[in-house]
Amino acid sequence: MQDRRRFMQQLSALGLGAIATGRIAPRWRTMADPFTLGIASGDPWPDGFVLWTRLAPDPLNGGGMGTDDVAVRWEVAADDQMRRIVRSGTTVAPAEFAHAVHVTLRGLAPDRWYWYRFHVGDATSAVGRTRTMPLAGTMPNRMRLVVASCQHYEAGFYAAHAHLAREDADLCAFLGDYIYESHFARPVRSHEAGEPTTLDAYRNRYARYKTDPQLQDAHAAMPWVVTWDDHEVDNNYAGLVSEREDPEAAFRLRRAAAYRAYYEHMPLRRTSIPAGPDMLLYRSLAFGRLARLHVLDGRQYRSDQSCGDRPKPPCEAWDREDRTMLGTTQERWLGQGLVRPGATWQVLAQQVMLMPLDLDAGPGERYNMDSWSGYPAARRRLTSLVAERRVPNVVTLTGDVHANYAGEVPLDARRPEDTKVAVEYVGTSISSEGDGMDAFPQVQAVRGSTPWLKFHNARRGYIRCDVTAAGWRSDYRIVPSIQSAAAPVTTVASFVTPAGRSVIEPA
């Protein structure tokens, strides 16, 4: 009890305490644009969604809103001119949460598009477009999903987001690395120096990213379903173990600051409000009976990477049965969700590669210990459940590795000729690691011994997925360079997965 009290006192000193009932400013008069960070929506359900903005007239210096809570008006319309207002109200932008606004809406019509905006004082935000999901018992004709991840601001421009915003998609699944805490060696543009460790520093880092107009357009075009990976906190962190193995008490405080800033800047449900260094992020969403999205958290609960992290040969700890990627509770939750009937496609929206990939072209084995290949027992538990319970049409959507891959997931990585239980579509980065290349040489070297890997490309872009009851199609969309915000986009490859078969075929 004494340790918890001391930790809560430390959180309070960092501005990370419980929600306060601060004084509401009687009327905030606009001196500068308070909507510099844009608007967003997310986590839709059949009768509503979450609307987000954060008031920040001085975005890179704490926001510039002062210490009073501020009243914000919101409107939802049935048309893009905002003439047919169907819902409106007033909410509070709390100073303690950096004047971020999360409006949770219910009671709207299912399976339709809406438009929204915010007002504060005499300022009005841009208009955003969002939608509700189909009813649980209905079978939609189609779902269009775009998949993105890894957008290091310093590495280049967000041309891919400009094209993603025009895809007329129902949802964007963003799979982590929304910000980077680290510096890029050859920056095209710069964010603030130094790694963030405090709440103020993480807030300013998010603000820098969110001022990008192409990212704002992508958010305004459709609802986003988000999860994090490592760079929202610290590269390759695992649970409460940081990259440099900092003292756990210090890393708890850093993780608390990072999680708070993440919630403040994402269109998330109130169930995700963090409690110190803990935050409930895994959740599921359904697109009628067509698809169920299981949004995973592969960072907060995982065991520390074995064998010293990074690509390594297996060591004694590598295959231990007690090692976990998701933690016991989330693993059980996922298993229950996968076997629950009512969805044609079971979709895992998650961070790191599930399919086995040996990165050593020479003799022996060498795996990425930060991916599921570094947690083979946890992977076996997942693939065995899918096989034993005959869960059909499992599709994994993955980010993290700054490259495109398409492949089939075998029941047992030690016997890759075994039955394939799922397919995996791995998306490249929006900008991370610069322009990239057509293919990584080390991957090309193992293609012959990796028959389940069907495609690889290492340019920048995103995946566009068209989903029907009959099949899943993934188009890999790439830009030639991220040195320009005006780069064009092309489709480098397309693949289909017919319903009922865990295979990837050329479209």
C-alpha cells in the first residue's frame, strides 16, 4: 500500500493524476486557431462512434490553452455541408487532459456516413467524415479497409496518407508507431530533439506529428481503429522492461506519461482512459456478420524478449512455455472471440509478424526476437486454437517491419509443410526508414526455403483491402519516394484469399 501511495504521488507530481473537475472558462475567446491538431473519429459501432479533437493554439509549446477547462460544442450532420444536423451538444475539454475532447455518441442510424465538426468560442474546426457500423445480424455486401503503420515524421513526408485519404474506405486500421521517440539519422524534416520521457514532452511530440496536413486529411476522411506498438513509448520495450533496461520504477513513470499522451491524442473509448502505467487497449469491433476485428495489444503484457533481443539464434529461454506475447488475460479473451460465431472473417489487427521468417541465409536459425518468432510457444497456442476449433477465415493484419509481406501461417512453424491456419498481410511503413527499396536482400535469400511467403516489397505505402463474403482482396499501394509530399501512388501487387481457404493467391 505504501509503494502504491508513493507511486500515485509521483504520478500526481507529473500531472498524471485522476480526472479533475477544473473550473470551466466562462467563454474562451479565440486569439489563434485552436484546431491546429485537426479532428478525428474512431472505434465505430452500429449506432455511434468516438469524435476527437484537442484544443492547441500553440501546439508545440504545451497547447497554449491555460489551466481552465473549456466548453466545446460539437455537431453531427447527415450531409457534408452540415445543413441537416442530427445531433449536437456541448462537452468539456479538460485542462488536465491537455484540452483533448472525446465525445462518445450513441443512438445514430446503423451502416451510414455522417459528418461532424467542433466549435469553441468564435472558432470552427474543419468538417470530418465518419460512419456507423452495420447491425450485428446483417451481412454487408462489402467492407473496404485501409491498413497503415509506422510514420516517422523525420524520415519523410506523408504522401501515402494523402492517397489513403482518397480511398473511400470504411475504416483505417493503424497498427502502431504513430509517433517515434527516437531521432532519424538522415532527417528530411525534424521533430523536437531528444527522447520524450515526460508527459509534456510526449504531448509536444504528438502535436508535432498531428500538425501534418496530410495526416489530418487521412483522419478526417474516415474513422480510425488504432493500436500502438513500441515507439509510442520506447523502442522494443516489453511490458515494464525498457530498451536500455532502465530501473522499473522510472520506466513505470515514463510508460504512464506515454500512455496518457496516447489516449489524449487518439479517438478512443472512455474504457481506454489510462490508470497510471496501465491502459486497456485491446478490444473488438464488428462489421455486421462480414468481419470481426480483434484489435490486439502486443506490448503492454508481453514477456521480455529472449536471447538479448534483436535477430538472434534461439537460446534456452526462447521456447519456454510460460513466455507470452499478449498476457494470460488478453490471450484468453482473444481465444473466446475467435471461436464465437457470427462473423465470416476473423481479423487480427496487431503489431508484429506472426508467420515464421528465418532471416539467416546461412546455416542455422536466426529470428527476430521482437516478433511472434521470438515467442514460439505463444504462437503455437494461437495457431493450435485456430486449428483445433476449426476457426475459418483468420486474417492477420500487421505492421512494424517497414516492409510489405504476404504469406500463409502454418499450424507449427517447426513443420512449415503443415496445414495453414491463417493468412497474413503485413503492411509497410508510411514513412519510417526513408524511401526503402524493392526488396530486402536477406528476405530474397530465403524465399526459396520459405514457401509460405508469397510476396515481399520494401517501399513505403499502405494496404487497401476489399472484403466480401466470398473473398478477401489486398492491394499493396506504394509511393516511389517520401522526399516529396506530392509523390504519386501505384499498386505494386494484389492478392486474394478465397473464403474457406487459408491461402494467398495472385489477384
